[in-house]
Amino acid sequence: MVLNLKNLVFTRWRYAIIALILVAAGGYFYLGNNGNSGATLPITSGDFIRKVSVSGTVIATKDVDLGFAANGRISGAYVKVGQRVYAGAVLAQTENGDLVADLAQAKADLSAILSGTRPEEIAVAEISAANAESALVDAIRSAYTASDDAIRNKADQFFTNPRTDPKLSFIVSNVSLKSAIESERADVESALSEWALMTKNLTSANARDSANQAQPYLARVTTLLADANSALNQGIPDQTTSASTISSYITTLATARTSVNSSVSALTTAITTLDSALKNLALKQAGSTEDSIVAQRAVVANAQSALAKTYITAPFTGVVTRMDAKVGEIVSPTTSLISMQSDGIFQIETYIPEVVISDVMVGNSATTTLDAYGSSVEFPARVVAVDPAETIKDGVPAYKTTLAFLKADSRIRSGMTANVVINIGTLTNALVIPSGAVGNKEGKPYVSVYSDGNATNRDVVAGTSPSLGQVEILSGLSAGEVILLTPSP
């Protein structure tokens, strides 16, 4: 089958001019009779280097447009167009004094955490815990004193036999309430006795545990006082207890309740203070935890990230090709201000049609000429990348192919037009003839073999088309035979 290589010719875009150039090893085609219809060609076999000729454009190995990652006002612009800079160099920056300070503080806090707690801090924490324990002891004792006074000196005024068989001394319309109060007074009596014994053994060492016991005692006392207040407000005067007496009881009980409620608040506050002091002491004694170190390192990283957004730095060593950053200008992350391209070895970008792309592989050697220096100046190159996906060029699928020059050369510049010849393989001991010498009858290729002044048509098997206008003959011809360049009909 003969491949119609006219499909390889593209006239509307520069990269699409593709030609497969066939170079015979030590031989050439004899055209005879100046290429007329009677011209003949002796068949020879040999090794043929297969090549693809393409046009492309010189590009930098790396190029980039740079801008700031955050809003700000430019405070410094340090490079100019054409200047060579090294990777990491600061090209421009925005105002960042506050961010510099934030980073310094974050680093200082991290250093403090890594250094651990000073002995002086631990001593201060120990004193705070001791003071909190002492304050809790006082709060427990004060709560007991207030509760004892509220019950035995004030509430017991309207009870008979309050410590042994407590009974209200006034009439209450709510019988259930009266019964509950009398039961509560007997219960509180045992609580006050236990509480009194506990306070005798109270020390700073057992203050926290004693506070846990004191709280239920206080709860019983406040419940009794609240219910007694409700009973007094429902009290019915009689011959033994007048209305004025009940009123005085209410006033006295209100004072007792206020005192006890204050004790409840003081005890709660003292417990909270001690718990906080003990926790702080434990933290000081334990030193920095791994979690706290990790958390502070994250704070430092965030501060570094925020500061980094105020700089434009060179991502690689290269040359500045655009510099639009001006001191005092307000900028945003959407604005590109500086462009760079890498120096050193350049690349060539071209597009190769699908009909020959299968023969082009990474590593293929190539020879390049540049329009700027003419066809006599050659630059060696090599294929370094072939895109796996196609790009449609003027309706024809093509594959972007990248070649790299083998060495740096000051004559090569980005944007130059390159003419590249890529070596794609070798046909060994092959018979290759012009495609015009192959005729076709009823779908079968043939050639006209010339011998003793006569031409005889012979069927052949055609292979691939190794170059534009050429075809390989797989069978039907032998080296040494002669064919007509124009087959007989």
C-alpha cells in the first residue's frame, strides 16, 4: 500500500512543513534521459537513514511571570530588565514591617517553649497553689460557722427540741411542708456534727477533699433555710406565736440565708482558684508538651508564610525580561509585574503530524539550523519530550514535540526560528524507489521492469513511505534490476 504523503504538507502554519529525507549510504538515484517517461532507474539496496524535517521556535527551558501573593504597597524594586539573577534572589517587596515583627514574636515564643519553665516560675506557681489551699481552708471553716449560726442560733428560734425532736413552733397550713422541714432539721443536725469533726482535722493538704464533703452539707443547710422561709410566709398566728413574732423570724432567717449564700459563693470561688493554681503548677512542672511545641511551630510557619507573600523571589537562575514593579505602587495578587526566563540551554518547540509521530521518540538525535545564522551553521539537539495528547493544527492532529540543544550557546536566543532534522531510525539493506515509479491497477501496486529494451509490468509489495515521494519495496524487485521511472499503463 502506498501512503499518500501529500497529506504531510501543510501550507497554513509554519510547524507543519514535514519532509522525510532519505539518505542512501554510499549511493544515489540515476534518473537518465532527464527524467522523461522513458527514464530508467537501476535498483540498489543499502542502509538508509530516516529523518523528519520540521520547523519550530526556540524557547527558554523555563519562563515565568511573577507577581505578589497579597495586596500591598511596593517598598522596593531591586532588578532591571536584562539583569541575571540567582534562584531565591529578592526581586521586589511590599511594606511588611508588621509581619516582620509578628514573625520575630512567634519565633521568640517558640524559643521560650523549647527552653522549658524557669525555676523561678515554678516557685511562683507553688506559692500560688499554697495560698489557694489556705484560702480554701478558710472558706470551708467560714461556711461551717455561717451554717452553724444560721441553723442553731437563728432557725432554731422557731423550733422546739431542734436537736433531738425538732417541731415547728408555729402553725403552717401546708402540712407536707411542715413535715419536710422538721425532717430536714433533724438531717442537718447530723450534717453539722460531721462537719464540725471534719473542720478539726482540716489542713491545706486535705482541703480539696474536705471541700467536696462540705458542699453537700451546705446544700442541706440552704434547702432547710429556703423551706423554712416558705413555711414562715405561710405561718398562721395563734395564741403562742403572734404575727409580729413570725415577721421577726422571717427577718432573722433572711439574714441567715444571706450569710450562708455568701459562704456558698466563697467556697465555690476558693475551689475554682485552687484547681486553677494546681493545674498551672502541674503545667509548669511538666514543662512544654510536644503538642504545644507543634502548635507554636505552626504559628511560626504561618507568620513566615504571611511574610513571604510580601516578596517576589526568583524561582530559578535566569534573566529578567520584564520589570514593571514601581516603588509606591499599590498591587494585588492578580497582577503580573516581573517576567523571567532561564539562561543557559534553550529548547525548541515544534508540532509533528500523527502520520509520522510514531517514529519520533525521546532520545532521538537531531541537527538544527537557525534562520538568523543560515543553513551552514548547525547546532546539535535531542528530543526530550513528546506530548501524549494531540493538538489540532488547521484541522490536522499534531503532537507537540520538544527538543533541547546539547550545550549552551550565546548565539541562541528565545523566539528564533529553528529548522530541525530529527533522525528517526535506519532502513537496513532496503530497496527504496521513487513513489512515482509505482503504478496501481485494481488496487495492486506494480512497477515496469526494463530488460533488453523491453518493459514488463510486475506486481510488487510496497512498504512504508520512508520519505516524501519515496516508497520501500518489500518484494517483487531485486537489487540489480532496472525499472522505468514512469510505469507503463
